[in-house]
Amino acid sequence: MNRIGNFSVAFPNPPSIIAAAAVVGSKEGEGPLGQCFDEVAPDMLMGKDTWEQAESEFVRRTIELAVKKARLTMEDIHYIFAGDLLNQLSGSTFGVRSFGRPFFGLFGACSAMGEGMSLGAMLISGGFAQHIIASASSHFCSTEKTFRFPLELGTQRPPTSAWTVTGDGAVVLAQQGSGPYVKAVTTGAVVDMGITDANSMGAAMAPAAAQVITAHLRDFNRQPDYYDAIATGDLGSLGSQLLVQLMQKEGFDISKVHTDCGMLIFDRETQDVDCGGSGCGCCAVTFAGHFYKKLKEGSIQRMLFVPTGALHSTVTVQQGESIPAIAHAIAIEKD
């Protein structure tokens, strides 16, 4: 049996990540990682009439590009896993509808990329697929309209808020390949510490990140320095500080290896993004555009990729509910 401890699964024949692609918006292209992405959109609408249609276009373009980079055809893809923040996962659903491939729409909020990579790796390891796509997308304008305020209102953003990344990231996992490899996954539990501020996602998600990282390290009897990088999804500056403190309480010092996709994708000094980046697309494009290349070239040998997600909705917030969160950890190694 390949289960390890209470939360983890290890793969005797680990799936290989054979390709990755990222298509982003102009603000992301102007950030510190701008040169890492495959394509920077000339405008937020991608030639479409609405923000939601634009997000689906990001999905379509990115998945097509990932398949092309893997030197495969769409018929070679046995399953597509994708998620976003829109109602009924419409960003992903409309983005993949022309492909005609088996599709699992995932809701893990901003942890969707981790959920897709985890489930895809399990399918491949179990012999149920040879190639799968894991993808996640978000769009600043559509997300603001859905979860906060339409842009036309010009509502002032509090300093605890984050800037939703516009873009889509996708990876191709395969039974065979030269690496990097998904060696193990640790599935998080829903954690709710009673945070009710929908503009403070980092505070809501940091406890979930701490739960799954702690579970992973204990399941595998490892210390944080086993990894060259422990990269969380989109905690931003506030959530990252909280995570380090929470991990210290669990007996683990991750300060030397921790980084956060939401902190990397934007320049907080010049781009006016408050705490940093967020959204399903944040960790997806940062992994596909930045970390994947570092793994391929060997400057990172081992990383723990930890996408995080806040599981609230517009209805639960209006009803006064707190914000539960979840995170998933994917152990990725070069060799």
C-alpha cells in the first residue's frame, strides 16, 4: 500500500511533469517574473466581449500550448483537471469545451492546481491514464466582480487585500519522462480559524498551509531543509509571516526555505498590489513559468509545492460565516 501516515501518498513509479505553460495578463508580464511566461496578453479581454470569456480564452490557449510543448496531440490527453473561481467553474468549462477530452472540473479555490496535480498523479500512478493536464486560472476583473465589488465602483482596497492574478497555468503529467517527478502528495484537511474578513485571504489560508506542511513533514519524517523550496500558493506578505509563526509552534523552522508565489509574481513596491498576488492562476502560472524551469535546469532539486485556497462563497460571506481554507502539498524532485 502506498499510503504514508494519515494524509500522504507516495508513488513507487512517480509521474513525470513533461511540459508546462503559462499565459498571463499585462500586469503579470510587467512583474519580476515577466520573462518566465510563454505569452503575455496584450489586453485583459483577450479579444473577447467579457472578462469571463477572456478567462476561458486564457484556459484554452494555455492548455493547447502545454500539449504542444509536450509534443503530444489533444487525443493523447486522457484527462483534463481544471479549476477557477467563477460560478459553476465556467472559466474552465468553457475553456476546455472544444477539446472533447474527459474532464474533471475542480473546486479547491486557489488550491485547484494542487488538487489537479495530486489527483492526476494518482490516476497515472494507478495505471488509469498515461497523460493528464492539470490547469488553473483566474482573472482580476471577473474575480473582483464575483467576490468583492465591480471595478466600476472604484472601491478602495484595504492593505490586507491581494491582487488576483490574471492568467492560466497548465502542466502535463505523464507515465514516462525525464523529470521532474511528482514523488508524493499530501492532501490537506479543511481548516477554519474563524477569519471572517474576505479581504484578508492570507490570514484565512495560512493555518491550512501549516496543517498540510506539518502533516507532510511528519508523515515522511522529514525536516524542512530536505527541500530547496517550500512554495506556498498565494498567502502574500501577511499570510507568509503567519505561516512561519504557525510552523514554529509545530516545531518546524521553514523560514530559510519558504517562499510564496503571491510574493514572487508582483513587485509590491511598484505595482500597488498590497499583500501580493492571489487567485487560482497565481500559483499555477508561477509554477509553470518559474519553478518548473528551475527544476528542469537543476537549480532546485527538491521542492514542496503547496497551493492554498479559501473555500468561501459570496453567499456564505453575506450570511456571516467564517472562511474555511485548504491546502495541498506536492513533493516534486528533479531526479
